[in-house]
Amino acid sequence: MVGIVPEGAPTLVVGGKRIDGRAFDELRPIRMEVGVLNRADGSAYLEWGRNKVMVGVYGPRECIPRHEADPFRAVLHIGYSMAAFSSMEERNRPGPNRRAREISKVMRHAFENVVLLEQFPKTAIDVRCEILQSDGGTRCSAITATALALADAGIPMRDLVTSVAVGKAGGELMTDLGKEEDNFGEADMPLAFSMRTREILLLQQDGLLTKEEIQKMIRMGFDAAAKIRKMQVEALRRKYK
Amino acid sequence: MAVIDEVVKDYIVGLAASGKRKDERSAMQFRPFTVEKNPIPNAEGSALVKLGKTSIMIGVKVDPCVPFPDRPDEGVLSTNAELVLFASPTYEAGPPNENSIELARVVDRAIRSANAIDVKSLLIEPGKAWGVYIDLYVLDADGNLFDAACLGATAALQGCRIPKWEDGKVIRTEAARTLELALKPITCTFIKIGGKIFLDPNEDEEKAAEGTLTIATTEDRICAMQKSGKAGFTEAEIGELMDIALDKSRELRKAI
């Protein structure tokens, strides 16, 4: 373990357990529901630990602004947004900040891989993710819920997208960092996968790690994503029961 | 789309002439509603309101702020509305439009003029006070955002936590006290279609409406009003609607 432990940082690993009592490869409780909104063409609500995310999808529909329309494929608009009241700290000013814009961009790229955009030329598919409550891992929650909302809207995809973060805190590699592990840990690596092709569609990372650690973390990510994907499929099936 | 809108509008106007509604409600009947309190524990206060197919999440954050120079002994109350893009196919990205600004301002006036919150009690020390920031997040828009938003704002403020202030720092994990509203403002929104008046319009009815009147009441008085749309209301109509608002608001206030 390297780096300076910041002042007031909690001890993140005690007696082989994490700060919330989880094992290193254990996910927080996850709950998913599909088709939760009346107006949107597709929607999903997801709780992941204390994260609460609502996603709504419209489209394929007319592309606005029109000059963005592509004659060969649909344009995918993805907006990630944190509600003003979502965090434990001060109110967030509504509207996209630099962080939200970056997350929206890498999320879009992940979904451009799986959505069959070429089937809907000159249109737009509009996705909005609203983080109603944040608890570390909001982008992974948003991606996992977006896949459900797109499927709920009946938009053809090559696969669902499944996302989870893997990181290092208190000297240990661990799956699905909580807020403290994210804030005070050594490294964080949000990942998104297509589990069918076993490709990584989103990858961000910060913190000092060895190559071997990163390789192990990717394997941990795949293992966790397999569990999450099962929940996604179950959530979609529940809607049609 | 536009053709269907016209057909639906004609149908609603036709029904309204005989005092009927598409969803078979009586003229002065609210849609079924629910109020879920404190769905967002990270916020100091919150409520999720569903009114028919309309759904609004209200969050209240309480942050330290500098009082306004002309009111140095008072805290700050601020209301903002976000029409979340997935709430309606017609919502577009961009700066707040006139509808979201009107929604925030009408709810703000209802709460402010009812003196629901004792703003003087929000002063921490000279030059430092609590700011109470109400954010109305419209998640599903099917008409009458005003009444759902005001009901939710009142519910979210009631029992809202005021954090502890210690050595110039906010301690959010501990509440120094909770807000207790002196009066609970509630709005009732009426529309006029072909001279007939109806309570709690859904979106189709709003599109067919010639005018809207929102009346905010406390337990026994009127605290704010807003008329919009081109239709006029007579003195007799306004008198009658004030009575109905005072009466009907009790149903909603009970849910808080």
C-alpha cells in the first residue's frame, strides 16, 4: 500500500472484512425494477446499496437538434445527472457539470457498442439517468439501469450492458466500492461489460496499481458482472410475468 | 401526434359540456394520490408524491449560507423545479423554461406567504444562517404539477432535519432539530373548459383547457393564487373556488 492516508480517514479493512462487513468479493444489495414510469417509452429504477437511480428512454424518435441527425444510424443521447438533493453533502447545482459530461460521454460509447443504431437512421434515442441518491458507484448503477430501460423500450441490442466497479482499499482488492472505500481507498476502476462477447465497454481507473493487480481486478469484475447480469435478466422477466 | 391531440381535445371539450371527464371523475374530485415520506435519506427532507400518473420527487437540502444583506437576521428559502427529460416526451434539454420557473415560483410563494417556516429561526450566528433549498424533480408529467409539487414540498419540509453546527462546521449525521411547519400550505388547481370548471386536470385536460386557477390555502385562509391561460374567471367563480379549495385541500393535507 502506497500513498498518504488522509486525515479523518476510516480504517477500511478490519479482521479480513470491509467497513460494512462485506467480504472482498461481495456486492451490496441490489434491487431492480423495469417499467416504472408512465410517460417514458422505457424505464428502470435501481437501488444499489444506498444509490437510487431512475432511468427513462424515449425513441427512436425525431432527432433534436436536427443537424445532429445521421443518415445512416440513430444518434444516441445519454445524459447522466445527479439530482440537487442526492448527496449527503451540500446541494448540487442542477445541470451538467464537468464530471457529469464526462460520465455521459463514456456511457454513450459503451452503449453505442451494443445498440443496433443502424436500424434507425435519422432518429435519436434519448436516455436520461437521474441519480436520486448517491452512495459511491453511481455511474455503474446508471449503466446497469440504462441497459434495462433500453430493453424495456424495446430497442434492439446485441447484449445488455452490465457494470460494476472494482478497486483497492485498505491494501486489499475489492468488488463494488462503497462511498468510504471510494473516497478514502487507494484505487478505483469502474468497468462495464458485454457478458455475451466478454468485452469491456467502459473502463476508467485511477490510483497506483501493478499490472497483476489490474488483471486480477478485471477478473473480479467479470465474476461480479455475471451475478448482476442474472439480476438484470430476472428484472426484465418479472415485468412480463 | 398533433392530429391525435386535436381528436382527444375535441372529445374532452365535448364531455366537459355535460360536466363529464374522460376518466369518469366528478368535476371536483382529485385523482388517487400517495405521499411517500423521506425516500431520500441523504437529503435533510424528502417526499415522493404520486397524483394519478403524475409523479414528483421533492428533496430539501439545508446548507449554511450568508443571509441577504436586507434581511440579515433571516435564513434563506429557495425553490427550484426540474422538468426531468424522461418525465414527458415534450420536455427538452436546456435552461429552465417558463413552465418550470412558474411551477417553482408558485410553490415558493405558497410556502413563503403561509409563513410555514420561521425564517428567523434559521439564523445560526451573525452573518451565517441556514439556507433551505427545495428542489422539485418532475419524474412523470401527467398534468397538475402544481398540486403534486406543493403537497410534496410541504410534506418534505415537515420534519426536515436541521443539521448540527459545531465550530464553524456542518455535522449532517446529527440533527440539531427538525422543522415543524406552523401552517401547511396546499394548492388546488382548477381548469376551465367551455365555461365548466374542473379540479386536478390531467395532461389531456390541461391541453384542452382555456385557463387555469391555482389557489393555495392554509388550514383556514388563502395564501397564494395564480391564474394562467387566456380564459377569464368571474368574481362569483373565484368565490366559489376559494370555498372548494379550502375544503378539498383538507384531503391532501391529511396525507402529510
